Amino acid sequence: MATVTRQVYGYCPYLDTDYSITVEYAVIYSLGKHEPGYKPIGADCDESEACPYDNGNKCPIYEGALYI
């Protein structure tokens, strides 16, 4: 499976500031489409150990990264 990673920026309510996380996307090819689609499959955040948001499910930055 092909993947790509992107730095995604947004407001983090835990840190109360703008912050970035790394999001990994699966590259999805569909019949009849010339361009691939991308589905987020995971995220990496330096604050995930202490953050009360479930990294990848409820993180507002991750939720904003559903489309690239």
C-alpha cells in the first residue's frame, strides 16, 4: 500500500495555540479517476502522551486533515 505523509496545521485546544501534527494517508486509486484519493490512516503528535484528545479520532487537527 502506498502512503504519503503531510504536516497538518491547526488550532490545538489542549495547548491553546496553533500546532502541527504529521498525518499519514493511504493512496487510493479508483477506476475511472485519473487522480488518486487519500484516506488518513494515522497521525503522530509529540503531545499525544499527555493530551486528553484521542490522537486520530477526536483530535481537532486530525479531523481537519481528512482531505488533502
